Amino acid sequence: MAIATVPRHVRIRAGAALIEGDLVVPARAAGLVVFAHGSGSSRLSSRNRFVAQTLQDAGFATLLMDLLTKSEEAVDAGTGEYRFDIPRLGHRVIAALDWAAGEAAIAALPVACFGASTGAGAALIAAAERPAQVRAVVSRGGRPDLAVDALPLVIAPTLLIVGGDDAPVIEMNRAAMRRMHAPVQLEIVPGATHLFEEPGALERVAQLAVGWCRRHVGQ
């Protein structure tokens, strides 16, 4: 088990916006996993933090970030107008990748993107825009269909994890797979719903994410 450093609070410039994140870099990190949270969530998401901790224990650096500014979050809480603005969210993930490429402590690390719910669409847009940097993508209960134009451009091996009782999202993921040319795999967690709140479900997601990152990133 890797020993992670204390989380470092970071600020990342994304156009006119300044987004906040938490970076953890274990000693001798095998790679960096950049997280994109889902609609109505933030870098403080307990589910993403659980997966991030598991990845840290496996020797991967993690970057969790807020894809919206505080003023955007305030507006979105009342209107929901930003949470499905996938091009905006994708631009923020791209900005995080560019920031990471300029940080001495992590610049040389191979990168994976982990997207949850609508964040999966943002992660796939970033993977399509930075093909030389992003080596793998993992989606948890994701909406890859929201990145419809980017899907054929993704070359990174992509793992789509969906709950077995999340029937509409299973079909959305299967439809997205048909548009992708990259190696793509669908893993269905039996008995799990959209948020993977059932006993053992999130642990399974974390195990799958670690396995995918070890296979495609930490080589």
C-alpha cells in the first residue's frame, strides 16, 4: 500500500474561471487520475473521494476538482443550467490536464480520467482533445452519450461501469460504445443502482478502476 502525502489545495485557471482542486501524490506514483464529478456534485463527493483513496492506496496520484466556480454553483443550485453544459465542463477538465502537464511533481506521470455521471462526458471530451496525454478513461454511472461528437475521436481505452439496476444508463452506455473506436469495455455491477449505494457496490467500482489504471496507465 502506497503512503499518500497530505492533500494539496490547488487553483487552476480555465479561461476566465479559476477552479479549485485537491491533489494527492503518493511516493513513487505510477500515474495521475483526474476526476470529473457529476451533476450537482463537487470535489467533496464522498463517492469520488472513496474511489480516489483506493487509487492512492494503489499508488496513483489523484486530482479532484470543482468543475464549476462558486458563483456558477450558486446559480446551478437554483436553475441546473450548468450541470449539463458538457462543453464547459470538458473545457475545465482540459484546463486541469494542461495545468498538470506544467506541474513538476506530476508532469511526467501518465494520466487517466475518471468521470462520474455527467462528468464522464466531460472526461471523454478531454480525452479526445488531449489524446497524447490521456492513456485511459473510467466512467462510473456515466453519461458518455453527452459527449456524442467526441466519442469517435477518443483513442484511450475506456471502461464504462454501470449499476445492474440502472437500466436507462446501461442503454445510454451501450449506445455510446457503438460510436467509439477506442478499446471500450462495459462492466455491470449486479444489484447496484445509479449512485452505487448498495453494500459492496462502490468497493467494486474502486477495484475495477484500479485494475483498469494498472493495466493502461501504471505500466
